[in-house]
Amino acid sequence: MNRRRFLQNTCLGGLMTFSGPGFPASCRQSPQHTLRSDPPASTALSPAVDATGATILWYAALAPSTHNTQPWQVRVLGPREWIIEADHERALPAVDPDNRELLLSLGAFAENLALAAGSHGLQAAFQVLTADPSATDVLKVVLRPGGRPDVLPERLERRMTIRNGLKNTPLQDEHIRILQDIQPDRFHFFPSTSKHGACLARGTLAQFQVQSYRDQAQQELVNWLRLDPEAEETHRDGLTLKAMGITGLKAWFLSHFVKPEDFLKESFRKKGVEATEQQVREAGGWIVLTSPGRSVAELIDTGRTFQRLALAAHQLGIGLHPMSQHVYRCFLKPRQPDACQDLFQKAAPEFLVHRRRIRWRRPHRSRRRG
């Protein structure tokens, strides 16, 4: 199985950075050399990390992030003691100026790490190191004996964002209860046929249209497009055609005749809006996941909750597609009253998730899920 490189630059004194492939890591006093690992055949990579640690980090890096930027690095203090850093060179200032989504992504990374550690009989203890959303050192994690395998590691591989090819059949009451039990006071579900479901659909489409015609936001998207096999292999991050649900003849045409910068053209922006309109029409419902506040610790915790929700939904055959433009523009940075704002008077909405039933298909296994 072909997986992205994720360990780079083994440094003197046991310091090692952890980042996406092709990214120049931050060791300043030792020469670079690149290491690769594909579970379950991981071997010891350096004196700073053993095979178990490498496997845990590999699974952690399958966490979702906006545009699949993978905005994390890990500094290894010891075999079982690490610092999770925010990689601000992978931040998205145009669409995420407050690093809200970056911190949510670090939370999802931390949840994957904890689940993978549990499968190896280890318990991950996290300490939030900062209250500053622009800080580099965000979390300290120490692994100790005593974990339990709540989730099989293979489930972390299978989780993926579902964008098309799904059914909009109603969600079963039993499934709603299972998902709500993950975080009862912060989980809200609205069928597409409900007043609030329709409101969220309209608002999501309207905000996507606005974002599509914001040049800075669209350029940021273009920077992370990986349209051809060479770009996909080189970077091992960003938005590939498969990750965007584009296959067949259309994928062949885009990979051979279209460049990422073409997405700045009016015709491509219009196509993106049309695709989003189709996705909104297909929605079987909307999930809103809230957080009690906006602190670094609360956003990290909400990112962990979302990852648990995503894993549970996939296990139930439910496809989730985060579409949170409406959250940021109309709830967190409101410029005018929004018809949906009466939903959340006591908690900040962080994830607006478009929910649909999955039509079974084999997941793409040649790359990490974005």
C-alpha cells in the first residue's frame, strides 16, 4: 500500500519533526534525510522513535483537514513524549484567518493518535500548551501503558470525506441516537425537509458562492490542488481528483489538460458553485456540532469530537461532508442577522456537516483521505 512520507529530518539529540511529504521540515543543525513507513511493516526509524511510535503517528496523520493541508508537525522529545505543533506554513489565512479550522484539525489529529495508541495498549495524555491560536507549540502528549483498543486502526484508514454518489434516504432514529450519544449537548441534527435544514442549505450555498468569487480564497484553493499523478506523488497532500470524487473520463481530461490555475477562471468557479448546489440538494440532513467556547483547548476538544463522530458515521454507512462556510460567515463573523442564528444561543457552531447515506464503494487506498 502506497502511503505518504511522513517522517523527515532526523536531528541530533533525538529531535525529529513530523510533517507532510515534500514539506521542508524545521531541523536547523543536521542534514536532511527522508524516511518512509507503511504500517504494519514499520521498522525503527531513528533513536528518537520506535516502530510502535511511527505506526501511531502514521495513523494520526490520516486525520482530516481543510483542503487536506495537514497543518501539523510533531517534535519528538522522547520515545513516548511528543509536542504537536501547528505548521503555520500550511495555514489558510484567506478562509481561516483565526486558525479555527487549523486547531480543529489538530484536534482530529490528536484523536487519531489517541485511538491508535490505544490499539497498542498505550494511553495518550494530552496537555494544551497555549491559549494563543497563532502559537506553534499546541499540545504535549505523553504515552503511558494502559490504553484499550476502542477503535481498530483499520477504521482510521477507511474514514474519508464523501462528496458525491450518495443516497438521500432519511437517517434512522437509531443512528441519530448513536451519533448524538457521542456528545449529546453539542450534537444537533436537522432533516433537509425541516425549516432549519432548508435554512442551512440556502445559507451554505450562498456562502460558497461568495467564497468562490473571493480571489484570495480561490487562490488558496488552487495552491492545494493536485490534479495529476506527479503532483499527487510529489506532495502527498492537498486535493486530488479522487479525493474530490472525480473519476473516469472527466478525471483523465482534468489531469491531462487542466492546470490548477485554471480554477481561477470564471467558468471553473461557476462549475464549482453548480457542484455545490447539487451536493446541497442531495443532503439527507445537516449535523451541527457546537463547542462551549472559542479557546484553543475547546477547539482542540471539538476537533476530537468531530473525528469520533466521523468514524462512527462511517461505521453506520453514513457519509459526512463538512460544509462550514456558513458557520464562519453567518455565525462566527456575522455581518447581518441570519435566519438560523436562533439555533445556537448558548454555544458556538464549529462544524456544519452535510449528511447522506453511503452507496457502497471501495475506498481509495493509494493515498490518505482528505
